[in-house]
Amino acid sequence: MGTARLQQIDALRGIAALAVVLYHYSYTFPKFYNKGASVLFTASWGFLGVQLFFLISGFVIFMTLERTRRASDFLVSRFSRLYPTYWTCMLLTTVFVAWLDLPRLQLGWRETLLNLLMFQGLLHVRNTDGAYWTLAVELLFYAWALAAFSLGRLGQLRGWLLLALLLRLLQHFEPLTLPTRLSTVMILPFAPWFACGIAVYGVVREGPRVRHLGLLAAATTAIAICDDARLGLVAPALSLALYLAGTGRLPWLSRRPLLWLGRISYPLYLVHQYIGYALLLQLDAAGVPIDSAILLVLALMLATASLLHSLIEQPAMDWIRARWRHRS
């Protein structure tokens, strides 16, 4: 897949991250922390950025594993991409929340240490930042994909997803009750979104074959029935956007601001929520109008994410991967 197409997909990820940030600042914060505040622009739809994240992950992880020789290469690649930046943002959030003395957002030492794992949600431990809940979901999807790859049956990942969709439907209609832990490990609530991403990758790579379109239709149906009929319309719309980006048909995504947003999307997602809430509370106490406060905090978080990308994310990723190539 050409660089331009990957850049467009990365820009989509940046848009997804920005949507989540706007959702938290303009909708969640006024609703739970500053009740009664009237916001000029409310991005109540911004939660869909998470669904787009999962969709893009399905596409990118399947593509990555198809090009991977060894499972260890994939593990090192994912570790270098995720953990150094995550640990840095987690530390920043912990220090910032403690500095401003916000007990509602603080964790104990045990919880903080378990958060280093990134899958603390599976251990029923609170997250250092509310946005971190999606990371455990991503890790579980990586685990299922890697298991299929290690068995030499990456293509069978589609079969597992179809099983997950079936179980999700059976859960909805209640003839089947699965243990909560099993449902969590199989990521049943989110499997349809990953399935959409894998289906789109199949269409981009091989054309509109029945197995790809069938998986997309099954996933969309499960979303419409089990989640919300409106999301059943959103899923194919987001899938179409990903397909167009994956085939290089959205050239406006290649503009520099959007490419930059794509590059900083991961640290932006990790650092924005609790630090942003803390800053918004401080600005509100100082009498700054909420719309101005949101713009100020958004600008600060974008700048912070850009610094984290330049100083932590990219250097750590390059160093770890170079060391691994040298050892291999």
C-alpha cells in the first residue's frame, strides 16, 4: 500500500482523536463537571471517534500481520508504538492531577502501578485517565490477531469475528448467557467494529469479494441490532471513509495540518482528558468563559501532544525498533 494511502488513514486517525477530545471538552465536561454551562459548540457525536479507532485498527493490524515474518517482530513493533508514550502520558497525568489536588481523579499507588500494564481494566482497576479504557480493548484484539497469525491461520481471524458477532447477537436476544469475563476477553461489544476494518482492508486489497462484503454486512447488522439502529448507519459510512482513504481517494486528508494531527493522535488521545478537565476547572474558577477555556486547553493539548510525539513517541519507537533489527 502506497505512502499516500497510509498517510490518509493516519489522518483519519487524527480526526478520530480530535473528535474524542471535542466530545470530552464540549459535552462530557459541562455535563459532569460544570453543570449548567452553555457551550457554543457541542460535539455530542465525538464518541464515534472511538469506533473509528477500532475500525482503523482492524484494517491496519490485519495489514501489518500479513507483512510480518515473525510474531516477535509484531510484538516489538506494537510495544515500541504504544508503551513508551503511554507511560509518559500516564506519569504526566498522575503528577498533574496530584499537583492540583483533585481527589476524584487520583489513584492509589497499587492502582497506579497496575496501570503500567495498560490492561488494568481487565483486572477491574480504575484507569489513570478515563480515555485509557480503549487500550485494553485494543490489546485484546492484538492478542486474538497474533494468535491467529502464530497458528498460520491469519485468515481465520475473520471466522473468529463472525463467531463473536453471532455470540453478540445471541446475547442480545437472551437465549445465551456468557460469563462477563469471557465476553470481555472476546471483546464482543466491539468486535463488529474491528470486523468492519478487516472487511474494508480485504476489499481494498482484493476487491469486493463476497467474504469481505459478507463480513461487513454481518458486522453492520450486529451493530444495528445490538447497539443502535443509527450506529448501523454510521458503521458503513465510516467503513466507506476508510475505504476511500485506503484507496487514496481522499486527497484532502494529505494536507499538512491533517497529517500532523495524524502523527500526534496517540499522545493527544492519551494526555487530553483528565489534564484537560483539570485545566478547564482552573479556568472556570478564574472566571474564563467556557468556550474560551475549551479553545485554550485544546491548543495546549495539541502543543503538548506535538512535543510528546517529537521528544518521546518517535525517538523511542525508532530506537527500540533499530535495536531489535540489530539483534535480529
